[in-house]
Amino acid sequence: MSTIETKSEKVYKGNPLNLIKMNSKQLDDGYLDKTPIFQFILLSILFPLWGAAASLNDILITQFKHIFTLSDFASAFVQSAFYAGYFLVAIPASLIIKKTSYKLAILIGLICYIIGCSLFFPASHVATYSVFLMALFAIAIGLSFLETSANTYSSLIGPKRFSTLRLNISQTFYPLGSILGIVLGKYLVFGNGPTLEEQMSGLTPAEQTVFAAEMLQKTLLPYKYLVMILVVALIIFLITEFPKSKPAKSAIENAKISETFKCLANNKEFIKGIVTQFFYVGMQTAVWSFTIRLAMQLNPTINERDASTFMIYSFIAFFVGKFIANLFMSKVSPTKVLLGFSVLGSLAVLYVTFVPNMSAVYMAIVVSGLFGPCWATIYSKTLDVVKDKRHTETAGAIIVMSIIGGAIIPLIQGLVSDISGSLQFSFIVAFVCFAVVVVYSIGQLRHQNV
């Protein structure tokens, strides 16, 4: 495989802001001859940054439900506002990557993320549900830039044969951010004593208004710390050199978006991957959105802070599940690992749905562990079926757009909960989603054996 260094890259390397250099060489297919370790670690650190924001949504759903007196369906709009931002911005982000670089898209994402977190401060003073949803949407714009760039970039920043493993390793960092978000929410947002519902039930309407305003102020604290972390990350990325990771053919710059859409729309394997990712992300989001509430429903003696501990366990299980999946992938194919985890996950979700005691909550933690290989493996497999590398950036953006499942599936689960009167039964929605991943995995194995 030959190496390339275009004129634009020479100018890029000459940027005085790139104080931290790298020694990897660009190959003509967009991959590198070896992985630059510092850059790869820095890129992987982005994953927990959006993991923290996503897990804080689970805290907000529980907090907002009682402060704003919402149904399960209405409270799930926290996730809808969040993931709608991903859906709308992914394609514009991919176009920026195509015209410029992955690094610039990451910098834009970090800046937008900082702005979105900062919007929580005026939102807390306005104190309406819709304004908080707007702040979450703004955060999602930044995260869409980060995910659109980082997921694809992680698979490219090194030899091609390790692309899936690299992305799985980067994704392993994700639950560390999720744990950080839940811990911040547990100790900064939730308080000790009775549940919010119990505390508000004994107050007059005027007192409830004052109490709700105090509780909303607590939602600011996690985002204050996130802003500090994000500013540091922005500075480090600004001074670090990153590879272009673009194919050698200049035609990549000339591929029309309409041509790309037509090519991808006619790629059946790509479409299957998009649909599967939609259901997987929706399932993951829905399970995590309602785990705290499930614990409180099955054990009425615990409050929000106590129940949020189960989410910490869930994200620890998610981390362990990813680590175990990576170990298996060094021995067997990623598709077989995905199939095994998704079959076990389907069975575990059935247990959560139909066993009416606290063991169901512990099984929900196991379900989180079985999410381990799903996102990264489906993402990498879906991107691999796009053979024309002129369409790589847009294909990666469309896969990120499938995150819209996180906006829709939790609403469906919330609706099932409201209609059936059983939050626990609503987890049947997650079973259907996991079954979709099973079917996809079986199809991938058959495709490999043809």
C-alpha cells in the first residue's frame, strides 16, 4: 500500500497550532500504516464526553417527571429532543468533514457542546420544560458533530484490518463517561430523604412552585463541571496534529450528495445496518431511561438518589461487557460475538419484563452488559459495506442519524407504559428491538459464509 502526502496536508501539518505531532503515514485507502497512540487515546476520550451527556438525560427524565408533572410518554421527550439534534445535524457535519477535516468537525462539536451546556443556566431561570428541551437539543448538535466524526475517524486511524476492534476499544471508554454523568446527577441533582413525589405532595401550589425552582437549580451543577472539562479538551485538540484519513483519489471531493444518497439507498446491506442501529440505539436509550423508575416502582422504599445507584451499576456492566466483547473478538469474528450477546440480551429483557420483583432490576443491569459490542460492531460492519470510499463521510453520518431511534423508541415504551399501566411490561419493547439485532447478526453470518 503506497503512502501519500497531498499539498493540502503539507499546509495542514505546517499549522503552528499543531504543537503535538504524529509519525504515522497516510495510505491511499484513507487508513494509516500504524495507529498514532496519543491521537487515538485523545480521540477515544471524546466517547465518554458524550456518554456523560446521554446518562444525565436519565437523571433529567426522573427529575422533570415530578417537577413538571409529566406522564411517562411526555417525560421521554427529553430523549426525543436530544436525539433529534443528532438526526438533523449529522449530514451537515459530514459535509463539513468532507470539505475540511475530521479535526475541524471535532472542534466545532466541542464548541457547540459547551454552548449547549451553558444554555442550562438561562433555562433554569425560565423554568419551563420546553426551554430545557431546547438546551438539550443544542447539546445534541455538538454531540452530532462529535459522533459523526469520532466514530468513523476511530475506525480509520490505523491499519484497516483492525478497524472494528479500534472502534470497539474507543467505545469502551463510553460507559466511563456514563458513570461520570450518573454520579454527578446522583450527588448534585438528587437529594436525600423522601422522593420528589412525596415531598411535593404535601405542599401548597405556591410552595410547589418554589420547591420546583430550587430543584431545577440543582440540574445546573453537573453541566458546570462538564463545561470545565470540555474547555480543556478543546484546547488539547486545538494544539494536536491529526491525520486527514481521506482516500487518495481526488474524486472524493467531487462526489455529489445526490450520487451518494442513490448509492447508499441501493445498498441493501447498508440499509439493514441502518435499521438495526436504529432499533439498537432506541432500545439502549429506553432501557436506561426507565431503569431508575423501574427500581422505584418495584421497591417503593427507595428514593431517586438510591435508585440512581442501579444506573451506576448498569454503566459498570456496560463497560465490563464491552471489555469482554473485545476479548472475544480477538478469538472469533465480531459478528459471532454480536449474535451471542444479542441472544442472551433478548432472554434477559424477557426476564426484566415478566418477573415482578427486584431481581428484574438486577437483570436490567445484566442487559446493559450485553449491550457491549452492539453499537461499534453494527457501525463498523455497516460502514464496511460501502465499497466506494467517496461516500464514507456521508455513510458515517447516516449511521449516526440512526440514533434517532433514541428519540422514538423511548416514546413508544413510555406510551406502552401509560396504556398498560405497567412500566415493567413496557420493557417488552426492548425485547422486540434486541430481536432485530439477533436477526441482523444471523443475516451477517450467512452473508459471510456465502
